[in-house]
Amino acid sequence: MRALPVRLLLVAALAAVAGWLAATAASQAPPGFPACPPGSPALPAPAASAQGRAQEAPSRIIAGRPFDISYVDGVTSPQDTLAGSPGIAIEGFGQGSSVTATVAAPGPATFVVRYFDANATRQTACVQSAAFTVSVEAGDPVTGRLGAIEGPEPRWPRSGPPRLPKKGFLSSGPPLVGLQWPCSGTTGRIPVVAEVFVERRLAKKPTEASPAGRLTVDDPCGTENTHVARAPGATITWYGGPEADGGERDLTVVTSFKKGARYWVRITQAGRLLAQARFFTAFRAARGSFPPIWVIAPEAAYEAARCTPPRRGHGGPPLGFRKWPIPPCPR
């Protein structure tokens, strides 16, 4: 069979689009304003303007974040706006010149505006339809800071990794590590995944085959209060905020094995590593008037302490040997 000429294919495609718009208008024309009959003179479509709500970049439309669509006043008046692509939510139906829309996924999103002659009487007015496309971005990935807790509140470093080892009193809060990131109107709704791998056999490093826990946060700048997941000897918690386009979010991992364990925390977004930490934690019971204390140490310091006793007066936590339950140096 001979291939159709490109011009004929283009004409057929335009006819199909026109038929779809006509069917949309005919099937959903508002009461009192019927769809314009075939052969009616075409009205100029209202000019549509889409604008995001991020103050720092209002021209960017981000998937999963609301934005505004407005129409320039002219000889035609918009009746309402319909979604032509899947995954679109619209607020303000029937309000005409301004609506709020949210598109779930990045890419081109098609909208349909139904409009009529603003100068026509109610007896002569009829509705026509036109489609337009809005470009939707995935948004910016999060950029976080790894931190550690010593006491009830996070002490996030201004730059670089947290200074470990640390020790603290259990009465002021358990040991934990975490990630904190800022949110803005351009932050993408891209899931963040926190994984914790745990080994209670202190001579063995955690691997992906170790007992594990996982927490997936669908919207890293969401407004829910918390998301929580359990892991062996650990609790993963994400803290939300009042606004999706501002503030900071915390994702923390609290450890709880009293006799000591080795942890590997890995936090990723769309396969990109945001942060990871390998560390050892243990608790020591109260002695006399002294409250229970804990220690948290990075893997390198833990391995060094297995083979070399800490020097007197070194100023760091008493890690290793008689102080904390860690195995001796491998021979």
C-alpha cells in the first residue's frame, strides 16, 4: 500500500484534533450555552498565561506543585478550563478567567478552554473550544546536610560531615544521625528513600544483606506531620512542615540497641546518593549518681579503637576495650 503524502497526514491530524475539541464542547457544554454548530465562524481563542507560585522563579511550573492559569481579556470570554492530559487536577471550575491547576508528572500538559463571544446575547452565545500546552518540569532535587544529635535537638553542621565520635547522656536524648534540607517552590516532588542496614555482630560491617528498614517519603517538602518506619534497633522518622514551598525538613535515624550495633544509613533520591553514614553506637548503664550514657563513632574510628587503646587525655569519648563492648583487632 502506498504511503499517504505528508500534507494529507497533517490535514487528517488537524481534523482529528478539531473533532476531539468539538466532541468535548458538545458533550460538556454548560446549560444555556450550547456548542457552536458546525460552520460557525471561528472566534479567536483567549490567550492563556501559566505562572508558578515560587517567588524565586515564578516562570517555572513544577510537577506536583499548584500553579495559576489566567486568560487575557478580549472579545472572547472563557467559560471554564478542562484537562486534556491525564494526571491534571483543576480548581476554580466555572470561574472563567483564572483557575489553579496541578500536574502530577513532568512533560507537556494539555488544557482545553471553552469560551464564547463576550458581546453575544444569551440567546445567540455558543461555546467553542481550543487547546494549549503547558511545559511542566520535574523540579529541583533536594540538597541536604548530614548531622548528628547530642542532646534533644539536632546540631546540624554548617559545612562538612558531623564531627564524631560523640557521647551523650541518654536522659537528654538517644544518639541519632540525620539529614536536613531546605524547601522552596521549585523543589521537585521526587521521592526520598532512607535505608538502614544493621549488624549486631560487631566484628562484621553492615551490607545490603544485613537486617534492614526502609522509609520512602513521596514528597520531600510535604506538609504531613511525620512518616515513621521501623528497622532492627532503629527508628526512621521524617518531619514535615506547614508549607510545601518553605521551611526545612528533617529525616532522622534513632538507634536503640543497648549492647551496641553497627549501622549503615543510606539516603537517596531517584537513585542519587544524598548522604550516607557508617557508624557504631552503644549504651552504658548508669553507675552510681551518673546517668546512662551512649557513644556514637564513625566506622573508621571504631575500627581503629579495636586495635589501638585511646590515649589518656585525648579528649574524645572513651571508645573501646573496657569502656565499650567492641571486639578486639582481627589477627
